Amino acid sequence: MAQRSLSLPGTLPTSLTPFIGRQQELADVAARLADSACRLLTLVGPGGTGKTRLAVEAARRQHGRFPDGIFWVDLQTLDAVELLATAVADALALPQSADDPHGALLHALQDRTCLLLLDNFEQLGDGGGLLSGLLRGAPAVKLLVTSRAALNLQAEWLFPVHGLPVPPAEAQTWPALQDYDAVQLFVAHARRVRPAFRPEAEAAGILQVCRLVEGMPLALELAAAWARALDSAGIAAEIRRSLDFLTADTRSLPDRHRSLQSIFDHAWAQLAPEEQAAFAQMAVFRGGFRREAAAAVAGATLPLLTRLVDRSLLRWAADGRYQMHELLRQYAAARAAEEPAQLAVTHARHAAYYVHFLAERTAAILGAGQQQAVREIGAELDNVRAAWQWHVAQQQIAPLGPAVETLSMFCQLQCKYLEARRLFELVTAPAPAEAQPVLARIHNELGWFYIRLGQFEPAARAFARSAELWQQLGMPLPDGHTTDPRLGQSALASIRGEYDAARQLAEAALAAGAAAHNDWNVATAHYLLASIAHAQGAYAQAQAAAAAAYAAAERTQDRWFMVYCLYELGQAAAALGDYAQARQHFTACHALREGFADSEGKALAMNSLGDVAWRQQQYAEARRLFTDSAALYRQINDRGGLAAAYHGLGRTAVAQQDYEEARRQLRQALQIGSDIDFTTFLLAVLADVAGLLLRVGRVAPGLALLQRVEAHPATGQAVRLAAVQQRRHYETAVSPALFPAADALPRLEEAVRLALRELALPLPAVGEGETAVAPPPAPPAAAAAV
């Protein structure tokens, strides 16, 4: 009796293209096949994920482990389960029995040690009985099966097959892309149809294609076939437009693999009507969903979801979330669009569900449950975004009210300032009367995100509009975090150096918050008062206000805001010379924000620790901290924080006498401060620019800048005292002919322009300027952090 095994050539299908990637999957399959407990291993996944190629390659690497051979059985043309035993016997070249093919097969294999690769088993949904009998009757036989659906047999071990690894969205250059399996597969196929294909010139488009198809091998092959007519960006655009684009007439591909549409049509036809309806409706989800959401939005029961997972139309993860491949989601969306009335209902359910989802987490995100709430909302952010946008598109603004506070806090805690600005700006158009309270809240929240982004004029308009709406409505301010627009107006006044106005606004908000028993507003008001007192040099008063802010935040259990209170306590301690206490507060800030994965909070703590290190003349440590802080601020688009980090680096470079580095860093800080019109910060930077210019002998502009800093009403007390000290020191050491006129720079804008002009010029070495004078014995005081 002849039999075909791997020891003979040609027993496995020969591929016309090289096998790319999947090294980890190959190792995992090999480990399972080596496990004596694993007799039936099913590679399961949607059509086009490369199950057959993986199985064949894995089988090829089993050479020598199965003495009686490894056999491939292609089941794609079988249309009846009765033919299964015959097909296996044919592949093994076994004698046929017309009376009992099943029994004959068991008899032939009962003493064999072999591996059977059964390909495309989904064609035979009822064929599991033969496999179970085969495993019982032939104890040394192992089965490696590929199928679009799980077999649901007791002996089955499942091995889900997904797309090839794809690069992250930020990998925009060819060096960052070239090592990913999905990229290598796409490029290999593109070069076959366009020999001059240059991937380094099309990196962004290649990234888009790979991410759009989530690394699905067949989709990558079909997409690459279009490289003869389109560049990669054009291919990506066509994929977004329609699934029908992913079609090829390549003769080497089997008919079932010449389009994704045909693959998905076949899978759709296998579904029961209720499965089709639920699958189509689940296209409204973005980024996955949980079982409860599927039930509420699509009426999907757990058994139904399990059946869709078994058919590889959904993926289930250990965290309890279901995922749908993006191309399958596009297909499901097209099916859903065939029933527009039902689709409208589904969208409405989806939007309502996720608004309620946010509202349910308001108490948690304002208090002790912040970290859990952040994790839960972060997992559903794509769905939350889609729900928000649907409400706006339908002009249903009032229902968004319960979600505003939670969404705003989430974006604050996760430093998603641009995301929050974009979503909230969608809702600022005129709205009906019932939506006015929602508009009032959204304008207030927008103001805080504008501040984060250094957009102070839009922030002022947003807070003013919020205050105007609340006054028109005659309603009490809602409970929650910073719901009083006077708090935002106080923060802006403080930024401008208008400390009396800032204090009055904060005190009014404090009184209102206390009367309403809103400890969140009380905590913020005390925090602002602490910041104002610190700027005016009243450090003991600042310390007391910061302690009151912390106590109020503790009552709410808002650990995120406690960090800001600790920051002000640290600032006061540093100003009072208690550096050990300051370090303790700032280190606690960093640890608390680490728990939230909050880049802004960590950056703020690093800046503050850098300031303490600078005060203690530990300049190498200060430079490291300011550098790390700047990197984090850049990541989250916090321009004010980035400017503060540059300022710290500039001050540190001055102290280390690295004047060229100081020039570069202070120039960056000054430019950002000027762009965002941060008055108090600009004055602090100008004081240090003046110190730099004086050190290198540019006495006249340096003294003119000090004069402007000293005279400006918004200058912080510590900065003013340092400016006076520097001016007096240099005026006693240089010729009076170099003194500026009494009012050489009457406006702050003129001082900034002068400083930027001076910093644009290379600095002379010490002694090459107008005169060289040793600096004052003590460095200028640290500027207030942003």
C-alpha cells in the first residue's frame, strides 16, 4: 500500500510565494503539536487570515516527528459530510470501502503515528463526529484543522489566527515600518506587480493600508495587486471607500479568495436570520464592545455572541470585550444600510447607551473610583466619541447633559486636551431652550481646555459665555468639579497678573461653593488663592490656602486634584526654604499621577522637583528633570508647561555658564510665552534673559529688561525682588553711560521684542561685550511654574 508523507516530495501544497512572518505563531503551533494532550488543534479565523499558509508551514516544520507521514486533505470542494472519510482516504492513498468508508479509515489508521492537516473544515459543519471517532480509534493520530468556525468538540484545542502585526499609527517613516510582518507582505506583493516600487517613498500610505485591513494577509495581497495602477495612499483611500475594491483576477488565487466580498458573503449566508440582524447592527460599535452593550444596542444574547465568535465573525478577549475586524465591520455596515429604518434605531440605541455609560461613572470619576472609571471609559472611548457625534448630528444636545462632567474629567485626567476641545466645540452652536444648561456647562469646560492649550483669549470668551448663560437661566450652578465659571476667570486673571481681580473672583466662587456644599469648587477656589498669594510673596498665606484646598479635595476623595494642592504646598515650602518638605510634596505628586498614567501631572512634578534641585545648585539633576518634563509636555500638546520646562533648562544653563544653551532654551520659552500671551510667565523669563545678557556683557539691553520687569504690576514678588537685586548689582559696577532711560521699554510687548532680538544673535564670549561684570552672589529666584 502506497502512502504520501512529508518524506516524499510534493505531498504538501507548494506555494508560489515565500512564507513571511508568523514566527511566534509557528512556535506556538509546534508547542501544541508537541503536547501529548493536544490531539485536535483547530486554526480558526475569518477567511483571508492565512490559516492554510500557517498550517502548511507548521506541518512542513514537523518533518521527522510523525514516522507514518504528514498528510494534507483539502476539503474546500466537499459539499456533504459523507464524503469526508473518502477524501481523507484519497489523500492517504488508502484502499476504499464502498460499504463502510468510515470504518475502513479507522482500521487503516489505528496503528499509525501521523498528522492529518484537514483544510477548510467549515465546509462540513457536521463532520465532527468522524473526527471524534478517529481520535478514539487511532490514538497516535493528530489532527491539525483549519476552519472559519470552531468545531465545538470536546477534544478540540483552539488556536485563533488573526492578522499579521501592523505598525502603530505614529510609525510614519520607512525605518519605523520595515520590520513589521504586514508591511513586508504588502511590499513583497507590490514589487511583483511594480518592480520599481519604492516603499521608503510611500511609507505613510503603506501604514494606512496595513492598519485599515488590520494585517489580514489576503486583504494585503489583494491591495498590493493595485500597486500597478495606484500609489499606496491611493490604495488606502479606495479601501476606505468600498470593500469591492479588494478584488483580484489573479489566476493563481482560488475563486473563493479573489475578493473579500465573496468570502464575507459566504459567511453571511451561513448565519441564521437573528444572527444576521445582530451582526449587522453591531457595525455601529467602534473599537469593540462588551456583552452588556451588545444586548442593549443589538439585542444580542450570550449564546448568539458565542456563535459569532465560533464563526470567526467576532473575537472575544480575556478582558470581556468583543472585537470585530474592521473589514468585517465595513461589510456588516453595508448590510445594516440595507435596512435604513432599523439602522436609525440602532444608532439611537448606541448613542443613548454610551451617554448613560458616562453618566453612570460621574460619581466615580469625581471621587475614589477615578482610576477604575478612567480604565472603563478609555476602553470605550471610540464608542463614546461616536455617540457624542451622533447626538450632535441629530441636534439632540440636551441628552448630552449627564455626560459632560464625566467626559471632561476623563479628558483632563488623560491629558486629552485636543480631543476634548474638538468634541465640546461641536456643541457650541445655538441650541433650543432645553439645551441651554448643557451649553453653559460645555462653554465652562471648554475654557479650561483652552487654558491647557495656551489659548487664553478663547478661554476668556468661553468662561464669559458660560457665566452669561447661567445668569440668563437663573439656575443654581450644578454640583461637580470647577462648575463655577468664576474659577476659570480667576485663573485667567492670575495668568495676566491681575491679582486683585483674580482674588475677588476666587473668593466669590469660594463663598458660593461653600454655600452650595460643593467641595470640588471649594478646593479649586482655595487652590487659586494659594497660587495668588504665592505670586505676591505671601508664602505663609499660600501654605494655609493650599492646606485648605487639600482638605476640601480629601473630602471629595478626588486624588487627581489633591496633586495640585500638594503642588502648591510644595511651592510654598520651597519659597520658605524648606526644600526637604518641598521635595516630599512634589515626589508625592509624581507618585499619585503615575497611578493615573497622567503625563501632565508627572511633568508638573518633574518641573517642580527640577526647580528645587536648581535652588539647591544641583544643576545636573535639575537639567535631567526639566528635560524629561519637556518631553512629556510635548507629547500632550501642553504649550504652557513646555515653556516652563524650557525656562527651567535655560535657568539651569545660565547657572552652569553654558550661555549658548541658555540662549536657545530661553528663546524657546519666551517665544511660546509670547504666542500664548502668558503675562506673568513672560516677566519671569525676561528677568532671566536679562541676567544672561548682563553676564555676557550686554549691559544696556539687560538693564532695560530688568527695569521693565521691576516696574510691571503683574510681576511676581520673587521675580521682582530678584530683578531689583540684579539691577542694583550691575548699576554699581558699570558706567552710568550704559544705564537705560527711565522708561526705555514702556510696554511689555516692546521688552519681549527686544529680548527676542538679543537672543537671536550669537552670544559673545564673556569679556567680549560692552563690559564683563561678575553676576550677583545669589541666582535670581525661580519663576512661578505654569
